[in-house]
Amino acid sequence: MPQTIKISPSTILLKSDPTLPLSNAWFDPEFWRSQHALAGTGNGRGAVWFIDSEFGKFVIRRYRRGGLIAKFNKSQFFYTGQKHTRPWLELSLLEHMRSIDLPVPRPIGGIYRLEKGFYQAELLTATIDNANDLFDLLKSGHSHKLNWKEIGAVIKRFHDNGIYHSDLNCHNIMIDQQDKVWLIDFDKCEQRPPNPKWQQDNLDRLKRSLDKESNLHSHFIVSDAQWRDFMEGYRG
């Protein structure tokens, strides 16, 4: 479980990597900009900043809401205790998955700030070296170069260990230069008893994301044969 460090009555630091001098400044993109270590930004389930520092390469992700509620509340969450906060849950799950050798990013830490019964939070993880997400690889026309059986087999490993990824899509699957397959972004994910129903729902969600992007991008192609290879790898 993450180590808890109280920075102030309203600011709690959660530390997963004891080897790094983690502080609340590490979750501030402007701090890294002042160190000339802010390497880029991105968007996903939250706001994202990429850090290239003397301590290593990291990703900061600010938790944000989705759906209709985001129109009037982008980043505040009702506080019901530390063990229910987004960073605590995600760090704890990442630590567990790393302990059973599942291919996920190394957790560094998290932070949350309390105000009037609500909190805002960020997560810090290590980047995956020399990796691209499945979306970018497919959009670049590299579908035929991918080992679809291995992608399916890796997803199966997560499912066999009861890991439910609430947003399994082509943006959250990474493949590095050694063709190792990784999963990222475990916000709102959990460990649950393996069950064919939610496992199939996960696969269906991934297939929908592939079909959606295929309709939007001309070079984004996943053939029926490649999906069959994926399912063959999944079924083992």
C-alpha cells in the first residue's frame, strides 16, 4: 500500500516508490518547467504532463471527471476517506499488479488536496520506455507488424488475475520496441473475481474502440484475420 505523508492538514502525499525524494512540487507541471524538465503534454481520462528529469521519466495525470458532470465540475471528487480516493486506489492496484509481474507502469506516487468535503488529485507514474500506444501504431499503418496473438495473450493474463480495466481501448495498450505489450491508465479499475461476463464486456469494449477509430482514419485497419489472431491468443 502507498505510504501516507501529510504535507498539511489539507494536502496528503501518497508514496509508492521509496527511492525517490517525492514532494508535493513533483505534481506541479510548473515546477518541472522551471527545471527545464517538462517534455510535453497530452490528454486522456485526465490532463497529462510528461516529465524528463534527472530522477527519471514520469507522467503526471490530473484526475478529471467525464460525462455530463464534467461540464460544471471538471476535477473535484466527493471525499469519503483516503482509501476511496482515486490516487490511493490506482496506486494500490498498480503495486499489486507489479507484485504479480503484470506489465503495467511503475507507480511513483499520488497527491490529493481536501477542501470542503471534496478533493482534487494527481497521479505520478514512470513512463514506459520506447513504447507507442496501439492507436498510434495502427493509425500509422503498422497493423500487419503487430503480434496480435501476443496482445490477446497479455489481456488474458490480466483477466486471469481478476484485473478489470474499466476503459480497455486502443489508447491504453502500449507496445515497446521489444514488442512487449503493456496496459496503462487504471483509474476506476479494480480487481474482481474472474467472470466470463465482465471479461467479454472488456473485449467488446476494445473491439468497439478499434472499429470506431477504423471508421475515422483511413490507415487504421484491423482485419478480421488479425482479430481472430487476437482471440486465438486470448483463448490460449
